[in-house]
Amino acid sequence: MKTIMTINDVAEKLKMSTSTIYKYAEKGRIPSFKIGTCRRFFEEEIDTYLVSLSQREEEKCL
């Protein structure tokens, strides 16, 4: 079963503000879904997002 994270969980994990996480999620930069009015995230997708960010940064250095 996949682990579901809240905005606060993701903000803490990414060391970002909750308002930035909301903006990124609404623009589709961070994968998310809504349950009612609450935005939620699958931990696996957040981990994949982090890996993709690090890969992009490595490519910039080459």
C-alpha cells in the first residue's frame, strides 16, 4: 500500500514552505491529488520527484 502524505509532510521533507508546495502542486510541478478540498501526495511520487531534480542538476554540471 502506498503512503499518503499531507502538505505539511511534503513541506518538511522538501524543506520548503507549505505555500510553495501548494503552488507547485497546483501548477503540476509536484505530483498530487485531491481528496475533497485537501491536497495529498504519494510518498513514492515525491521521492521520484526528488530524484528527477537531482538528475537535472547533475546534467547542468556536465
